[in-house]
Amino acid sequence: MVLADHRPGPRPVRRAAEVDEQTPIGQELVRGLIRTQLANALRVALIAVVLFAPLPAAFTLIPAVRTWQVAGIPAVWWVLGVLAYPVLYLLGRFYRVRAERIERDFADLLEHN
């Protein structure tokens, strides 16, 4: 009768050491971080393209848009000169918050063995 199993258990993965020593596991962890950050950047860039790319076509193809005026200033200038900046600021803020969260999650992954 065997009272105790004397075989060693699975070796715990030391993730931070794996990354520091640039082992294959550490390289894969860093690759995953880079892939996640790239996906975040591409997502925000796609949102910006969807919001801003159609504007020149709309200004060119829809004559009524060219003639609209607000306070004597063409609406096109309001959209491009005023409204675009808060939208771009919010997109940048969204990107930064998501990027920081991704970095924090990665650091938590490394700390919790």
C-alpha cells in the first residue's frame, strides 16, 4: 500500500521570470501583449476612419451640405474645425484607457504565479 505519492508535482510557471529571461513562454506572453495592444489600436483607428472618411464625399456629393451655414460660417468648417477635435480627443482617451488596462492585466498576470 502506498501512503504518499513521492512524484514531484507540476512545476509552477514563473511568468515574470519567463519574460525576463526571454524564454519561449516569455516570448509568447509578450507576443500576446503586443497582439492585444495592436488590436486595440486597430479598433480605434477603424472607428476614426468610419467617422471621418465619409466626410469629404458627403461634402462633395451632397450640395445641400455645402450651403448650410451656422452663424454665417459654413457647416463644413464647423464639422472639420470644431466638432472633429472633441471626437478625436475622446478616441485618444478611449485608446489610452484601454491600453493602460491591457498593461495592468498583463502585469497582474505576471505577478500572480
